[in-house]
Amino acid sequence: MNQENQVAPSATPMNDLLSHLSPEAQNAPASGIVGIKTYAQGKGDVIPLWIGEGAIPTPDFICKAAEEALEAGETFYTYQNGIPELRSAIAAYHERLYGRPFDPYRFSITGSGMQAIQMAVRMVISAGEEVIVPSPAWTNIRSAVVVAGGKPVDLALHFHPEGWKLDIDELFDACTDKTRALFINSPNNPTGWVATLDELKAILDFARKRNIWIIADEIYTRFYYGKDRENAPSFYEIADDDDKILFVNSMSKNWAMTGWRVGWLGAPIALELVIGNLIQCSTSGVAPFMQRAATVALNEGELFIAEQIERARVGREKLLKAFEGQNAIRHAPPMGSFYYFFGLEGEPDALQLARRLVDEANVGLAPGFAFGQSGSAFMRLCFATNPDRLDLAISRLTQWMTR
């Protein structure tokens, strides 16, 4: 056949391909944080404070546990809900925090805190149903709801110089006959808002009366800066074992294991089989050698957690001191988590501001619109990072602002 007479197959237009995808896949929100990271690629010595992780690698004693498990041949399928040793370690960890016994069967191991959120959402909503999300909020909760065919309903947290606030009555008024869950992230990413125990009690009482689920994201509960107690208030302090609460948590923050992608879902024991089935039809379980590492982290990692918390506390104080009296900055001292969420007067578009800071100050921050419309004039800075790099970032920001 003459090559000149060959006809190349026509390429399928991208828009045509997209039109044949499910609406849930098409509508999955893009990450505003990834966007600014991409913008900063190749732009020199940018200090990256946009991601929610510290600068310390996973400690050796945790890595060694994974290595030993690999050497022992633990590379096969394992229990869907997690190895018994890890589930028991999580139960013991909660007993230490809250001073009461926990059944290991309440806890199922997931491939990250994000998967725990996805599963929680899948368990409680169907297409068209709603989840109320106090915002600004971690962007992926909206993604999980949208991909599940549901509707995330943002409820604005209110900015005050002394701290972000949740209006409980507004939360209750936002609920409709389509509301199936309240997503309560306390301590909050990105604002540092922390719900009081009285607020948690009011939310739980309302959820019980309305037969609404609570998805409790308490990943940052150890990072609490109040002087009244050691850890942030938790639904675990007031809930009954059969309350409609799904707790999502992760090994990522406390134990510097962000790249391991190991989390857990806490739930009433009656849901264990359902959760196991969801794990089976998604990942078939978390690798056993990773679970061995997580077990050792939980059993032996308290000293390391204390070091992580202290590093974050020092970073927080540095930021508050550096920007004290700066009238151009709108900020509230974070009571929990390890983020400084702030805006600049006269700068309503945080995306453009974040790009300018990359170009002009060599500092990379997450634009607040990534966390919901109510955060669009703010930026998120992670202060659980290398102290020297944080000092340099503060110096660059203050010099930039005083030009």
C-alpha cells in the first residue's frame, strides 16, 4: 500500500472524551495547592510552606519495623480491617488520650486519612444528598462528597482577630431534609479553629435529634495551644459507643508518615463488616509491613510526638511575634493544627498574591480559595517545618511587606 494514500486515524477531541465520563469524575475539584506548586516549579529557591507536613523524615525506629516485616516476608494480603496488633495499638492509644477503654474492633485501617474520609462519605450519603462543611476547610472533603455524587454545603466560619468562630445556630439552620452529615474538622485545617467541648456537645445533641451523621476529622487533636488542657476537645469525650459518628484519622501528622498513606476509621462496632467490605472493593487492605511500622509508631512514638508538637509550638510563636503589630496583616492566632492562616489588607485575591510571593519573595504559600470561598482572601502557611527555613521565610515575608 502506498504510504501517501494512508489515512491517519482521527484523534478524538479532548472535550468529546470528557463528555463520556461520569459527571462525578468531571466535577472532581482541582487542587488549588497543586496549582501554586506547579506555578513555582523551576523558579529558584522558593521555600515551600504550602503543604501540610513537617520537614522531619519518618523516624528510624518506625522505618526499621517496616524493614523487619519485609525481611520476614510480610508481603501478602492481610486482614481487610487491619492486622489485630495495629487495631489494638490504636485502641490503646485512644485509651491513653481519653482515659477509658476502647474496643479494637471499632478501628479499621485505611490507605490514608483521605481514604477514611472517602469511605465515611460513601457510607452515609447517596446521590444528591448533602454534607455541611464549616469552611474554610481542607479541600479534599469537598472532593470526596462531589465524587460520591453528593453536595458539599459550605458554612462560613467567621473571622475575628482573636480567633475564627463557628456560629452553632447557623450550622443548625444550614441543615435541610437532604442533610445526611456534618463534617467537623477540629482542630481545623487551615484556620486553626478549635471547637470547645460545649460546642461539640451541642452539635452531638442536634445530630442525635435530627438523625444526622457526624464525620469527625480530629487528625490535629494533639496540636493544641490552649492552656486549659493537653489535647483539643474531642467527640470521644462525650459520645456513646453507638452514636452516629465516624472518626477519621491518620499516621501522617503525628508520626511524620505523610508518604506512607496509612490512616484509620473509627466507627461503631456494628459497622465493622460494612467497612471491611468497602476496603475490600477499593484497596483490599493496607500492606502488612506498613501496618507493622504504624503499630510501632503508636506504641513507641510518644516522645517523637512531643518533639513534633514542640516544634510546631515554637514555629507558631515565631510567626505571631514577627507579625505582631503589622496592621496590614489580617490574622488570628491558631488554637490548633500547625497552620498560620492570614491575609493582607488591600489584597482580596490570594491566588494572585501567592504568585507574587513566589516571584518576589521566594516563599510558597497555599492560596485560601483552595479551602472554600470564605478563605479566598487568605493564605495558609505551614509552620511545622525546619526552624531555619521558617526563620528565612519570615525574614523574606517581612522584607517584602516593608518594601
